Amino acid sequence: MADVLDEEETHQRLDELGDWELENSHIAKVFEFDDFAAALKFVNQVGNLAERYDHHPDIDIRYNRVRLALTTHSEGGLTPLDFDLAGDIEQSIV
């Protein structure tokens, strides 16, 4: 189990990520693609990363837009795992 990050740690980690936004107890980002096929390919890549982490984002697909939201439900807030997965999504996929 990971510890929930305090407000200062959360904002520090968020600043390191860049375009992700804090929404209540989640971090979220919207990704845009050329078409639905590209968006779906991205979602599958995120799914593979999520399986490796055993940590799964909320995913919303709207044609060429994908919104990801991360939180650690079992801990009731944001943990390092959320930011680690978001960072790997940025480095490996985007």
C-alpha cells in the first residue's frame, strides 16, 4: 500500500508532470488524436501500461479525444503510483 500524498507533495509531483490537472482527488488529462482509430490505439497502449502497474485509470473515449483520470481508490486519494503511471504514459506513449 502506498501513502496518500499531502497537498504540497501532490502539487510538486503535478508540476513535474506538466499538462495534467488536479481534479478533486484525481489527476486528469485529455489527449487528442487525428481520429478514433488513433485514440483507440492509445487506449490499448495505456491499458498495457496499466496492467504492468496493476493500477488502472478511468478512461473516457469521445471519438478522437481520450480523457484519463488517475487516483488510488484503495487509499482514497493520490499516491506516488498515480504520478508514476502518468509519467510513464507521458514518456512511453505521448
